[in-house]
Amino acid sequence: MAREVDPRWSDPPSFRRAVRYAVGVLVLAAIVAGVALGWAASRDQCANADHVACDTASRLAVGLVPGIVLLLGGIGAFVITVRQWRGGRPWPVWQGAGWFLFAVMVVYLAMAMAAG
């Protein structure tokens, strides 16, 4: 049986860098989401509301800002993919990291829209 993937694409250090990058973007998005939730909860307009995101500004901050962080992280992973590809280095793990971050972004934005 023939190998499906070129053996040059198997590079454990590159895989570890891509995983660290994706985890770093996820942690940053979680921190940004926490800050946005804290900001939305401390607003005077939402002091007596039933839920944290009570108005449009709160919903946009809690819903979009972490999504933008995930979007920029995915774009960054794709930029690294192109740089790796042009340099003749293993690039598929970076493409996978970019698609993973985009998928997480879509899920987060869908959940934020459903909650709002």
C-alpha cells in the first residue's frame, strides 16, 4: 500500500509549533471573551437585566470580538502555511491549524447568535 502523505510533510517540531499557535489563539480568544463578558456585566445599562448581554453593544462585544480574534488567528495560520510552502518546509499542519481555528470561529459565532 502506498503512503498517502509525502514523508517530508511529517515534521514533529512543526506540528508542535502549529499546536502551540492554535492553543495560544484559543486561550487569547477565551481571555478576550472573559473580558468582554466582564465589561458587559459591569455596564449600567445591564445592571437590572436578566442576562449579561442585555443590549446591542453587549451582544456585539461578547459575540464578535472573540470571533474576530479567532478569524485573525486562522488567517495568521494560513499566512504561515504559505510561508512554509514557499520555503519548501512542511505546511499541511499549518493549514490544518487554520481550518481548525476557522471551524471553532464558526461554532462560536453560531452559538453567540443563538444566544442573542
